Amino acid sequence: MGSVVASMSMSLDGFVASPNDEVDHVFAWYNAGQARVERENRDFTPESAEVFRPGALGSLVCGRRLFELTNAWGGRHPMGAHVFIVTHSVPSGWPREDTPFTFVTDGVAGAVQQAKDLAGDRDIAIATPTITQQCLDLGLVDMIAVDLVPVLLGEGIPFFARLAKAPVKLGTPTVIEAKGVTHLRYPVGH
Amino acid sequence: MGSVVASMSMSLDGFVASPNDEVDHVFAWYNAGQARVERENRDFTPESAEVFRPGALGSLVCGRRLFELTNAWGGRHPMGAHVFIVTHSVPSGWPREDTPFTFVTDGVAGAVQQAKDLAGDRDIAIATPTITQQCLDLGLVDMIAVDLVPVLLGEGIPFFARLAKAPVKLGTPTVIEAKGVTHLRYPVGH
């Protein structure tokens, strides 16, 4: 069984984006090197490229907002994963045949279960703060993967907020140091 | 000349204490090992003990609140440093002779200058979030040292907030991994 990994790039002061959804700062490390990752149109440093293992990700759970902000990732997610989009209602014109998107209208628990069923032994990524927060409250997260970026944004959209069951104790992280980012992977106790 | 280092223990979600000033979680790593540090009544892990080099700290700048919360650290700061306390007014009964405390009523810039003059080649620590924020705005911080603790507090007192000049770009940190804490030391660009 794969792990459910809440995974985001975050500023040192805890934000995944500016208040108006700009991500230039927190994603700057995506182009900090020359290590091209298969299926990712980015030039990572070798250390950061290690973090992105093509094929390790089986599926991804996110919110409707990310789906719309990225314009459905141009038709497919860059990591090649099937995406489960948690939404109150299916957007107009969707679902479409032969696209790797499934819309889930019965909440995050159902979305994570569907994502696990599809992923098999591969990991399931959660890529939206609000869904991460709900999954933490439900005890559904196995790992928190933070790509910690050396910038203070001052304000923005927090990765972690509105936790119903805080404090959440995590394990000592594994650390991968890279240029412009520190990759931290924390086990979540249940 | 020593460096001005803003230094605090912080939860992964950016808090240095709970809303009611509890610090049990963010300071848990202080007693995670058996490495006793000279002049620090704590049992660090060997890795964390490396971070605390007795004598490296020349002086410390903090706010009135910390001075009162710690009850003047029982008479002297555990790191042996002279403390400059930024306050609007000198507390009743202070200053006292032969105590390592100086009260500064003309703002943070003056306090940092006095702390630098005393520290010589040793470092100057800033140990209060609000003063860190003011010093960042004034360009007075050389390093940000975060002892990143694997816990999500959900709410509390943020290390970084109300920055007038965000975003603040930092350099890639030096990293020391230890049990229950990741020591990150970021250079601040000016």
C-alpha cells in the first residue's frame, strides 16, 4: 500500500502562495539546476530531482481551485498522475473522456479512498492546503512532505491552518538539502 | 564583528509558542539527549549541543514580555549573555546593580547597536518575534536561525508576521539534523 503524502512548497513563514495565488517565490527552486526530470518540464538541481521519482506517484488529490487555477494542467498533470478533484459540483463540460481526472463530490475521505485504490503500491499526494487540513483531522495522512523555501512572504495562503485536532505531533524528518530548498519529509503519528 | 542572529524554536506551521505562551512542544528537543552543554541546564542530543557553543553569544536582545515571562531568567540568562530589553518604560525596581540586564527605551535600533558594542566579535541574538520583525524591516538581521520542531500547533504566536518589507529573500540554509529538531541557519540578504 502506498503512503498518503501531503506535499507542498512552503515559505519559511508557512505560506504556499501569496494572497493572490502567486507562487513564483515558492516554486523558484523548480528551475534552480540542470537536472531534467522525466515527464517534468523543469530543470531541478540533482538533489531536488531525487525527490521527484517519476512513477512513484500513483494519484493525486486536490481541490477544485487548483484544477481551475492550472487550467486542468493543460490536459494532464505534469507528474503523470491521475487526479481526484474534490468539489461540491462537477464543473461544466466535465468529466471528459480519456482525461486523467475524476471529480469527487462526496468529500475528502471518499476521494482519498478512490486515490488509494487506483495507486496500489504507489504514493498518493495531497496537493491542496484545505484538503490536507481535513485529511489531518481525519487521520488520513501518512507523511507531510514540505519543500521549505528560503523566503519570508509575510502573508499568503498557509499550508496548515484551521486544524481541528492540534497539536499534531510529527516524527523527526528525513532531510534532503538542495539549492534554494530544503526537502523535509515528516512521518505523521496516528 | 559578530552577526545579528534572529533565533527561535518554531513549529512546522510557524509558531514559537501556543496562544497562551506555552512552549512545551517547541522546546521539547532541549531535553532530547544526554549532551549537557556548559552553562545550559539542559540535556541536548550531541547534534543539538553543537548548535549551542558556550561563549559564542555575546549579547541578546529581547522584549519586556520575555523578561517578565521568565522572571528575569532567575537573575541571569542561561547562555550567560548580557540581555538588552527593549521596553517603553523601565520596570519598577530595575535596573539592579550587578545584574546582566540593560533596559533600552529608545527602540530596537539603539538596543541592537548597544548589543553589538558589547558583543565585539561574538554573536548577538534576537529572541523575540516582534523585535525580529522590526529588525528585519530595518535591515539589521544577518542570520535567521530556526530550530524547526516537528509539530503542528494549529495556532499561536508566529515567529514572522507583520513584515513591512515582504517578501524577504534568504539564502540557502546550513542544516544540522538532530532528534526532534532540524536546525536551519539562513543568511539574510541586504
